[in-house]
Amino acid sequence: MSVLVVGISHNSAPVSLLERVALDDDGVQKLIADAQSCDHVIEATVISTCNRVEIYTEVDRFHGSVESLSRLLVERAGETTEALLPHLYVHYDDGAISHLFQVAAGLDSMAVGEGQILGQTREALRRGQELGTVGPALNTLFQQALRVGKRTRAETAIDQVAPTLVTAALAEAVPGAADRGVPGHRVVIVGAGAMASLATATVSRMGAAHISVVNRSADRAQRLADQYDAHAVPLDALGGELAAADLVISCTGSAGTLIDGRSLAAARPDSAERPVVLIDLALPHDIDPSAGDLAGVTLVGLAKLASSMHALDGGREVLEVRRILGEEVTAFLAARRQASVTPTVVALRSMATSVVDAEMTRLDSRLPDLPPEVRAEVHQTVRRVADKLLHEPTVRVKELANEQGAVSYAAALAELFALDPEAVDAVTRPIGVPEDGAS
């Protein structure tokens, strides 16, 4: 079995195309279910953020799986296969493991080192566990990726290398915000999810005079507002909030736009005299580009942020994180290769135990009057002989498993000792999973 990743991100596609692949909560669950139902896919989950959609799978065949998973993303984009394929990327086995570690560490993010991706990686694991599509392979991989992500942030200052999308957008849109913050600003946050929470925390820390949290769910808006002494506002009152705002940050990811040129002009007929900054961090976008055409309106979206974010360089911290990732990937692959021979070693020792037991039974039938203490000593001696004979082969096969090359020492061991393939498979088969793998 091998790990396969098929994805699309800000590194491979323009924001306009990413918007067409973007998923809401229901969409993520459906994509996971569809991926799991593909031929040759054993386990599956999805990392979905404002700048990436990646399908992570454990597969038993490469080519058929790549085609099926790519087709799922093509269908969601509503594009032709020829138009979307150049923007998709594929990582397989060792490359897939290295990629996930980089993602969790923040090296593959638009804002290098940003911490939100760690929570999004954890969410992908949680979803797969709840849906029953994550099994031993992806669970081990994602748990290790989360640990690696935490280690890079604990041992380096990678999270300080580049700003979050929110602070980067503020620096782009509000002159002097990076140094002075946004004191005196009336800020409207549209949304109540993870990005909205980050935006609310950021403007609160930067000294906003008044913060409103606008959301379709009143309960979620109130919970977020309560954390930062803000005001919860229902979505149908958005127009009134726009009328008084100095800064609007929208990050809902709704199916359609929430703010356009007409609604903004109606709310702010005097926008030329009272400038307003609109920041759209949603994918697909919440704010129609026409809103940015109005006099006095500054609109900053993900497409505008992408170029400035790509230009940021973490220098020494990035190099240090890459060193840590190199260590972690090497260690994980070594442990994985050793684990791959464990079923064979267990089956071999089980076979040896069976041989010893059979010979002791034969001895009992031939020497039924053998004193118990003598029988016990003979049994112990035979077991020691078997253990000593197997010790060197089992130690060496684990050592040799770490060597690169085409030779499968576990397979050779199984062949030499004529081990039953079913006995080997039984060691790794999850409890409750039938022998044919059906669920």
C-alpha cells in the first residue's frame, strides 16, 4: 500500500481557478466519500483551505487511482480535463509524505509559516476519522505530520517569518497598519469561522475602536463577538454595517457574493468622501470585483495578495525548518520500512512456535512417561535453539529494510521459509475488517 496525494493550490493555479474548486463543509465530506469509493483507494481524507484542495489517500495501485482522483477535481471545477490537469499536482509515497510534512510546517502556505494550516490539517484527520475513511496508514501519517508541524514552530521562529493572510492584507490595504495598527477604525467582520476568528483577534489586537461580527448564524456570531468585546449582527443587517464601516473583512466562503458594487453604493452613497477598505479572504470570493470600482473603495482579495505573499522569504528560519523536515521524513520512512517487515517477522516467529509445539506434542506421544521437569527443560531448550536461529535473520531484515533498492528482504524471508501469505496479512489487517477488505 502507498500514499497518494492529488491536489491543486495557490502554487499551481490562479485564484480564479481555485475558486471553482473551493468546497464548503458538505462539499468536503462529499469529496472524501467520492475519493473513498474510487477503485484501488483504501483510505481517504481531504485538506481544504482558502488556497488549496488536496486529496490524501492510501492506495493499492498508482495509475488507476491518479486518474480517478484527478477526475473528481476536474468535475468540481467544471473545466475540461485538458484545462485543469496542468494545474493539478501528484505526490506519491515518499514524496507524498514529504509534501504533507511541508504543508503542516507551513512551508507550502501562501504566508510561509502561518499557523492556521496546522488546525486545518488536524481538521482533515478528524473528518476522515468521523467518516470512517481514515485507517491506520493515514492516521499514523497525519498524527506524525501534526507532531512535525508543532516541532518546527517550537524549535524555530518560522511562524514569525511571514504574516498571516489577515495581517498581510491589512498591510497591503491600510497604510501604516503594520506599525500603527487600526486605532479608531470601525471594523466589520463578515463570517464566524476560523479565518473570521483570526481576523477578529487581529483587528482587536491592533486597536480597532468598534468591531461587528456579521454572520448568517446568530449563535456563532455571538460566540465569536463575546470573545473580543465585539457586537454580533445578523446577516440581513449587513447593509447598515457597511454604511458605517472603515474596514470590512469578509471570509465566509458562501456560494454567492455577499457584497457587490450596487449594494455597497446603496449603503455608502458618499464613499468618495468616506473611504472604506474591503478585504476579501474567502474562496470563492464574498465581494464582487465591481465593489472595488467605486470611488473611495480599496478592495484587496486573495489574487492581489498572492504575488506579494510569494515574494516573502523566510531566509534562515526556512532553511532550519527544511533541515528539521529532512530529519523527520528520513526517520518516518525508516520506521515505515521497518514496520513493513514486522508482519513477516511476526509470522516467522509464529511459525517457529508452531514447529516447537508440534515437536513437543510428538515427543509427548513417544515418551509419555517423561517427567514434567525434564519435559519443561527440553521444551525450554528447543525454544532457545529456535530463537537463536531466528534472531540474526530478523535483526538483519529490519536493518536491510532501511536500505534503498528494489530488493524486498521481507518477501525474500517469506519465500525462504515458505510463510503462509494469509498469516502475514493477518498481522496488519485492522480488527473488524473482512479478509477481502470490504466494509
